[in-house]
Amino acid sequence: MKVAERPLYSAQTASTSLPKDSGFLNISPRRVTVWLMVIAVVLTLLSLSFQLNYDSCNTFTLCARIARLVDLNGEANLPVWFSSTCWLLAAATSLFISSLRDPKTKQWRRHWQGLAMLFAFLSFDETAMFHESFGGYFGAFFGVGDIFYYSWRLFGLLLLAAIGVVYLRFLLSLPGATRMLLLFAGAIFATGAVGIEMVGGAAEAGDLGFIFGRRWAYLIAMEELFEMVGVTLTIYALLSYAQRFETSFIVKISNRL
């Protein structure tokens, strides 16, 4: 069932309930999603174009600097900042939903708060590379390799399964459209973060020798695009769900110490 889109809070309600010098933000889930999708596609195309022509860039030229700035497989650059910001937005939206007093959300407040913590961790992980720093220790201990060349993926799959079990009743309590959107978004993200990277892990382990050069660049682009699309659809699902409740989120700045 299609839900008519309405802002989280309107100018009319804001003008009657807020002081004269207060402001409000009108959020459109579709508009936010479209812009995030556009940014994700642009970053992917820029990274892919520079990676395919990287040999023509001198190491210290502007071309090489831009290539590193938009490299989907790099660190401390625009794609990393974008993904981290998206997960932080998903965490903030989940926390907002957990604060609603509606009985439909109050019953599952802890679950929404748990999602907020999970999304906040994913935001932190995008910039701190926590999984790559510590995943190798677990992999060496358990002796995994080949498709689990990036050994943390094995534990990511186990964690994903555990979250699915814990959140099963919560997912079933959601409206059908929201539930399907979240599951679809999670499947797309997992395909990129786990599935496609398993192919890359097998290639780096020497089991898939045909993936090299341009094919490797395409594989990286596909992996990162799936991850960015996954988090964007997650944000859309959360904002659309929050849109069902005629509420507003107001932050009051106090002069108290």
C-alpha cells in the first residue's frame, strides 16, 4: 500500500508550537534518497574512470590526486566520508524513531536503539577500518582462506545471522512495505560487503586468476556501489517509516551549564 508522502513536520504546526525565532527542517524521504543515489553513482563513475586510466596519471599530478580522492578502494577520501555519513544518518533516524511515544514504536524501542548502535558502529568502521584491522587475527586463529581471504567476512556472516534471529519478531511487526525495503536494502549491502568481496578474496588468494586489471576495477566499483545503494535504501526505509507518524523532532538549545 502506497503511503502519501508528507513532511516530518510542517510549517503550520511549527508556527503554532514553536517560538518565533525557532526553525524547522522539512524532510522528504524520496528527495533525500534521490540525492544520495545520485552522489553514489557519481562517485562510482568518477572512481572507475580514474582507475581505468590511472596509468596515464603521473604520480604527483592533479590527476593522481583526484584519483586518490575518489578511489572507492581507498581510505580517508570522499567515498569513505559519504558512506560513513550515510550510516550516521541511518543511526540518527533509528534513534529518532525510538524516541516516538506511539505505541507501535514504544514496544520495540530497544530494538530501534539497537539498530541505531549498529548503524553508528558501521559509520565508525567506515572511517576507522576496524574490521580490516582485527579481522586478520581471527582469520589466522581459525585458519580460514580462499573465499574468506578477507577473514572478517566469515564472522560478518555469523553476526548477520545472529542479528536476523534476534530481530525476527521485530521485522515481522513492521509494516509490509518497510519490512521488505529493509530486507532488500540489507540483501544489497550484504551482496556487496560480503558476497562480491568473497570473489575478490578468492582472486587475491590466487583461486580466480582471470580477475585482474580492468576486471578488478569493475569488481571494486560494483562492490562499493552495492554497499552505498544498500545504506541509501536503508535510510529511505527508515525515513518512510518515520513519515507515518505525525511527529516532529525538536532540539532546544539551553543556556544552562
